Amino acid sequence: MALRHNVLLFLCILPFANALYKQWIPDTNFENATNWDKGSVPCGNDQIVFLAQRKVSVYVETAHTITAMSLPVDGQLILASGAGFSVREGGDPGCGSGVTAQFKDPESLKWFDPSLWVAATTIDDLHRGTYQFSVHEESVPCQYDDVVFREATSFRVDVSCDHDVPVKSVSVLGKKFTSSSEFSQYLSSSSGKLQFHGSSSISVGGSGCSDITGCTCDNSKNRDVICANVKCDPLECKKPLHPVGHCCDVCGAVVSVQFSSNFNFESYRQRLQHLFLSLPKYESLLMAMSKVSKEQRLLGVIPFVATQEIQVLLLDQKTGQEAGKLAEALARDIVKDVHNHGSNIGINSAEFQASSGASSSEVAGNSAGVVVGAVLGSLIGVGLLAGVILLYRRGIVKIPRMPSIPSISIWKNNSEIGELGGSLDHGYDNPMFDKPTMMPEVPGLYGTETMNSITLTQSGVHFVNPVYDETDFNA
């Protein structure tokens, strides 16, 4: 626990890195064996040939013995101190019979080829070879980056695209250019014309990244020309991922981090490096961390707002069924670390997706699916209703009239009709109170004698009870 606190303290005092240093890898040095068609540097008995119609600037570090040399029409040899060429009489006994060595054509080397650059946080890391892994768009120099061509080298690079290429600075042969006017003068020199060519110009003098939460590379406008130089490998994972700024799908994991205003991009990168990637089980992993703009979509279809987040791409370089598993394990550890300490380092939340199909929001995704389904169903219902109304107004669809409701007077006149249209049920017959006209014709039941026994008086209705004698109770 004490070690972790020390690491956190170290991260808190780290300065923020305003830009990355991007260094061009190829060179046109005479002593570089890869620049010759035979794969070796020419010796004293060899004849040296530079293609006559090709432009090239070659840096020569040391003295060389040669037999003959054919130079191009437009080219230059940049000689370091003590470097040069001489012809030895009798040849070079250790060189063999001699061959014709041809210098390779560097014309096809392009600025927007991600494989031709390396990146580091500091110049010291660049010299030590401590490089950073990046997505393809950020492997090429971004507008906030310092571009470095090694001191004792020359080169030829094709800078071709639809617009100027902005960078913070450019270093060539040990000289750093930080203003466009100064660098334009160099580009118009003989060395500048041979080293840089193409349809675009490099614009120097931009400011570095001043946002402590990081800056977006803004190379998305160059995506097509960048990805044209990238060849994607076939994948074997279940659900390949497509990170923002990368040209190819990958097997691994992507962590999306939502941050606050006190988040420090470089400190967090160092935190991940020291807490996780320094562990033996994770030391083989590649991590690319970048600030990206992500388009939010309503119902996963309709774009409505763009938000910024930190993307952490993790690749474990394994193949087959094991591809992406180690990266997924690290992604889970990073999300767990955010859950425990996110509020202390300016992180609001984090989630991950893995090429195995796993994610940190599987449960939330199911709930969200139900909500999305309900909302989508409601929208479809409203749409159908709106369509019917539109067709009705245009006269294409007619709505049938509803049957009229009988008035109260009709119900009164038909009081003998039941609710279902049949005759009204009166229950059972009461021979005492029912009307004679409604009673069945039973002989003697409603005879004259019986009818005469019922009398009407002012006090009410009286009848004679046959059980008792006729007695005047009122007497």
C-alpha cells in the first residue's frame, strides 16, 4: 500500500507534456546497408550507381574507398567532418572481385505512412528508444507535435495531401525550426528541395497543447491518405473492435474514460504505465491513449451531439483463441481502479469493450435495450397515427361513421324492451296484483264472483277473504 501511495505522489508532481516528439525513421545515409540493393555498404572494389533521373540527398559519415561512382542529375552528398571518397590503386584486397551497387530509390517514402514514424513524450525517451504506441492517425505528426529528423542523417519524404500540414516545429540536421518564415527559407534551399517534396507544404510554428486534459490530434481529415498506407491483418477474435483513429479492426480491448476539468492526461498515462504495464503479466501489452471526439447517437442511429473522452486501446499481440484475453483482463483492472480512485484523479466513469464480446455495461445494456425498444415502439405508433391522419385529410382513407345512440325518449317509449332487445322479464306472476289482462286464463281464478269481491273505497282497496265469513269489521 505504501508503494502505491508513493507512485500516486510521483504522478501528482509530473509536469504536463504539451506535445509528443515524432521522429522520422528512414534515412538516405550512405552507411545504411538497407539503402543499397545488395543489402550491404559498397566497398573499395564496387562501382556505385545513383539513378540519374532521381533526386536524392545522401549523408556520408565516414571516408570510403571506391572504384567508380555514377551521380544523379539532381542530387547532393552531405559530408560529415572527415567523410569523403577516394580511389585506391590496386583496389581493396578485402572487398572481393567487386560488384555494381545501386542506391535504392527513396521516392516512395510518404509522410502519411504511420509505419515510418516513432513517438516519445520527451527527447530523452526518443534517444533511448522508449517509444509510445499510437493509433494510426496519431502515429503521423499532429498539429501539436515536434517533428524530428535525426541529426546525422538526410532523407527524402513525400508530403502530399489536399492541404498544408501544420506542426509545432521541425528539426533537420540538428537545427530546430519554430517559425514558418524560417522554415520556408530552408525549404527553398537545395537541401530542402531534395529532402521534402510533394503537393503540400509543412506549416511550422503552431502552439503546443495547452489543455491539461489533453488535445485531439485532428488528423481525421487525413484519414483516407493515412489508411491508404496501412495493410490490415486478418483477425480471429469473436467481435473485433474498431478504435477511433485506427485504420484496422483489432483484437483486444478499448476503455472509454469520461473525465472532469481537473483530469491530467499525462499523469494518467504515467499512472497506467506504473500501476499496470510495469507488472510482469502485462509488460507485453501495447497501450495507445488518446483524447478523441465521439459522436453520440440517438437509439444508436441518429447523431445528435459530439463529446470528448479518453480512449485507451489495449493490444496483447496474441493470436487464435487467446487473442485479446490479456487485454480484456487489464481493461477490467483499469475500470476497477477508476471505480475505486476515479474521483481523486478527475475521472467520472469508465467502461470497456473487449473483442471477446464482453463489456462492463452488459447489464446496463440489457436495460437500455428495453428502454430503447419501448421508445422505438412508441415512435412507430406515433408515426403510424400521423400517417393515417395525413391520408384521411387527403381523402385517401375514409373513417366509417359510428352508429347513432338512441335518445332518452325512445328508451322511455320502449320500456317494455329488455337491454338486449328482447321482452322485459317481469319475474313470476302474482295473481293478487297483476292486471287481469296479463294473467293466464285459469277457470275460476278471475271469475265474476272474485272480481265483485274487490271494492274501492276512499281509505283504499278492500277484498273479501274466502277463508273467513263475510263479516263487517267496520260495524
